[in-house]
Amino acid sequence: MTNNPSQPNWEGYSCPMPLQHTSRIVLGHGSGGGMTHDLIQRFFLPAFENPILKAGNDGGVLDMLDGQRLSVSVDCHVVWPLFFPGGDIGRLAICGTVNDVSAMGADPKYLTAGFILEEGLTIDTLQKVIASMQIAAEEAGVSIIAGDTKVVEKGKADQMYISTTGVGVVRKGLLVGGACAQPGDQVILTGSIGDHGMAVICARGELGFTGDLVSDVAPLNWLVHTLIDAVGDAVHVMRDPTRGGLATSLNEIARQSGTGIVIEEHAIPVKPVVQAACELLGFDPLYVANEGKLVIIVRADKADQALEAIRACQYGKEAVRIGEVRDSPKGMVLLKTKYDSQRVVSMLAGEMLPRIC
Amino acid sequence: MTNNPSQPNWEGYSCPMPLQHTSRIVLGHGSGGGMTHDLIQRFFLPAFENPILKAGNDGGVLDMLDGQRLSVSVDCHVVWPLFFPGGDIGRLAICGTVNDVSAMGADPKYLTAGFILEEGLTIDTLQKVIASMQIAAEEAGVSIIAGDTKVVEKGKADQMYISTTGVGVVRKGLLVGGACAQPGDQVILTGSIGDHGMAVICARGELGFTGDLVSDVAPLNWLVHTLIDAVGDAVHVMRDPTRGGLATSLNEIARQSGTGIVIEEHAIPVKPVVQAACELLGFDPLYVANEGKLVIIVRADKADQALEAIRACQYGKEAVRIGEVRDSPKGMVLLKTKYDSQRVVSMLAGEMLPRIC
């Protein structure tokens, strides 16, 4: 293996937001938004400096000696409650990592799973989560090849946490990543936003009604596979907008690539029940987590073909074009509102929904 | 990648111990001993069934298309307290995974790290842990190529947990693993046992004195590299006796390979301060965790050469031959005591020292 010098990186990146400086970890440091980025920039990146990590994508890409490239990604899952409409921590742990590996243009093949169990967790609960992981792994076609189980005393965890690392083989000749977005590229979203976050909030009983809120948690590797079969290296960026939502993912991409991304509010699908729940709680769906959606940035001349391929997939039927990449304003995301005005969409600053994934 | 059909497996394995059956997770399920094995056998393996996982080693080995093989391993680290004489959770997180990958005959190259942080953790503590990880990663020559950070509410974790997954390239032509032990092989231990476990207990203030107890936590990849350079495929098994200690690791190997392992009490190095602390608390050093030691099972004709190579390494100066592999009693470990009697050494059954790694 050798490092990949061709990877884009975060050099010169600086966070334009006023951040809450503190001497202690607060929930916002886990939001996936501005505070998480600040934490990474200030403490993790300087210590673990290497070109793969600095690329700032959801997965690292390794060059093997024979020209094969591997995509490797890690996620810790601390979602509360463990079970929610449409999924549970087990399905989430498989899909979250499968999707991060896929988003680097790879076919995920192997997963490791580490379990931190709280003393007193029922074996029944553990079994249900394992069964759900098994189903999700089968759907995604991945094998869990190594595992670890630790138990902590009652009160030192919240039932269970699962961390998963995925390994996949990157398609030959493909280079995708946040820095690869180019002016003129089209922005595709594979379906409606906010479903996962609002389903989990609903499961917490914070809405006062149950409604039809269902998480979208799903493995997207077959969709990615189909897309790349269809348009190959016309795909420049793929990212699953989880914590921090669509707004945060687009901001990351705009910064990594030094481009401006303009999206159209009317084009972004939000289910009425999600919209209603968001209004009730004062949330903007642009910032609510998704677990079965991808933002795909693709060369303009292949956008129609890409959309067609995505729509043929189980989890891409409602895919739409939501905007485009421009030269400027560099590192920023603009939203054309339904009223034809324009506003800046910033990265999620603090924490909106802790333990959403 | 393809699965590796040549891997040994746990088929037909059955746990000979009476296990505490319960409807809830107890600390013993995280001991690394009999109850952990039972949990894995009953719930994880049937669900995630595949030959790599079933091999029952500390790391999975993947066959790549070009004949290159990768070793992949995962560990969750929940040690308490975070800092102890000789190390901390950060050094442990790097070394634990480096050693598991190395034990499959691989050169570890890449790590992923997932952090679960408790709200209220001081940034100062986080920085110290990150700095320690950086030093250990540099010593081992590994890069952290992907990370994830989650924050949970105060009281839902104990300061911080770290899970690490490692990826390394297995040396060409090498097949090591618990099932590869053969009658006649010699058993080498790279140094004294019990240092890590007793250092952590000491840091908890449970001994009432501080003494000179220092954890042995160290990356063993250079030692493994040197050993394989010296004796190549004469190395049949390598395992780091962490949770559950030397006794548990040897029992795992005896079961995986269907051999009997006989070790000599007088040959097993235990530091006087460790022995004293164990006696004070009623512990048997054979079951106390190590984080910088390897059990190495090697073809008899290469044992001297192996010992010489190991002793030339920083972390192998006190390596000794402690026993040998026999035809029988199959799946068991026998200890020749200092008084020339023999007794069965079983796997750790319950939990002795929770959160030791």
C-alpha cells in the first residue's frame, strides 16, 4: 500500500463561523456540523496528519501496490432510542458504514463491528439488534469479518453502542470526493430529506403524535453500483447527508472543492409529514439527518442519464436534480427560495438533534 | 476480494464450561473469557456466519484478487481510568489493534478510530489522549485514515471510549492462526505477564499502594516483522494475551487447533511486584491482561532462532520458551507446577477485572 498523493485535501481550509469555544466537550461537538469540524480541525487533524485523512471525505482511500484501491470508513452509532420506525441501531450501523464506503465509489465487501454493551442490557434486545444487522448485511451483500464486545457497568453507557468499519474496493479509474466538484456540475438528491431524523424524534415521544414518520435507513451500495455502471467517471462527488443534514454535506463539498453550490428550494423533496413535524419543533429539514439518501454531483452532460439510472433503483425512485455547482461564491451554498429570493445556507453550527445516529 | 476457504474455523467447537446463563448482559460477557466466547458462539456467529469470522482469530484475513491478503481487526477500548502507569486509553487503542493485526502475520499500515465522548469531558483530557495516540501511531508506523466522533449526554458514557480498526498486509506465503498449532511446536512468550492488568488496578487505587506497577502497553509490529524475517512460515500462531490473560489465549489456541498445550509454571516470567499485587488481591497472573506481549507458537526446529530474533527487539528482550504443543489432551491447557505436579488451566470463566482494556 502507498498513500494517495492525488487525493484532494483540506489545506488552507478555515472555518468561517464563529464557534463556541469551550474547555469541555458539549453535545454540539458531536453534531456533525461546525463544532464537529472545528474539533477535528483543531485537535484530530494536526495530530494524525496524513493526506488520506486530510482529504476530509467520509472514507479514506488507500492505494494498494497493484493499483487496486480500497475505501475504508468508520462510524460510531449511539442512536437513542435503539429502535425507531423504519429501523434500529443495528440496521443503522450496517447501512451507515456501507453508505460511507459506497460514497467513495467503492463496492463495500467487509465490515468490522465493535459493541459496547451496558451491564443489564437484555439479551433479547441484543438478539433483535443482531438479527437486524444480519438482514441489513445480507441486503447490502457485506460480511462482518471481525468483531469485539466490551461490557461497561450499568450507567456507563446507554444500552449499547456499535462502531462499524467498512472496507470496499474502489471502481477502477474512479476518483470521487468532495474536492472533485466542478463548476457546471449538476447536483442530484436521491429522495426526500429529513425522514430519519424526524422518525427518531418521533420515537422519543417528543412530537406528541406518531404520524407516518419512518426512517429512510437503507444500504445504498447497489444504487451507487448502478450509477457508476451507467455514467462512470462523470460522477464527481457522492455523500450521504447524515448528521447535519443536506445543508452541512453541501457546505463540506463547497469548501473542499472551492466552488459555490446553488440549490433550489422548490426542487428539494420533503414529505408533508416531515415538513409538519419540522414546523412543530422549529427545525429546518435541510439540517435534519438522513440515512438512506445520497447527494450526487455529476457532470452536466451525464445528469439525465445518471437520474435515469438512479430512479431505476429501489432507493432512488424519487431522485431529483436540485441544483448546480458554480464558480462562486467559493465555499458557500446558496438556496433559491420558493419566493425567488436567494439566501446563504450555512453549515449546522451547534447541535440540533443529539444522538440521531 | 474473495473469502478465504483455507482459513481454519470453529466448526464443531463447543464450550466445555458450565456457563452462567442469564437474560441480561453482565460484566462477565465482556471478560474475554468463557462468557464472552459463549455470547459470541450463541448470538454473533450464527447471525454473521462466514468463514473469516468463524476462524475465531483476533483478526480476519481477506484474500485480494491479486493474491495479496489483508488482515483486518477491530477493538473497542473502554479502559478505566483513562490514564494509568505506562499508558492511557489512546496508546492502548493504537497498540491493541496494531497487535491484533500483527498477530495475523501482517504489517499494520492503516487504522480507523471512532470516538464516543461523554458531554463534559475536558478538552485537555481529549488532547492528552490524542497526543498519546499520535506518539503510539508514529512508533508503530501506522496512519489513521478515517475517524468518527460522537458525543453522548453526561452519564451515558465514562469520559471516552475509542474503537479502532486496523488494516495490514499479510506477509506472502504466511498462514498463521489459532488452528495452525501443531504437536511438537514450541510455545514462546515475549516477556512477563500481568503487568498491564495490575497497573490499571493500581491506578484505580484498589491496591492501597502504588508500587512499581507499569503497564506493558506497546506496539509489537516490529517484533513480529523481525520474527517473520528470521523464521518465516515456521511461525504457526501469534496471539496477544489481553483480556482473560495468557490462560485464555492458550485455551483458545488449544481449542482452535484441537491440540493440548503444556506450559511450565517456573518458566513463565512474572515480575515480583506483579506477583505481590496478585497475591494481595487473590488474582492468578495467568488470567491478568497484557497489552505488550505475544504468545508465539513456532516449529520446534526454529524455536531457538525465533527466540534469538525476538530477544533482539525492544519489546522482546525477556522472551522465553514456556512450553510445547502436544497431541493431547485435545483442546486443553496443562500447567506443570513448580512442585512438578500438573493441573488443568481453564479459560477465564466470569469477570475478574472489568474495563481493563
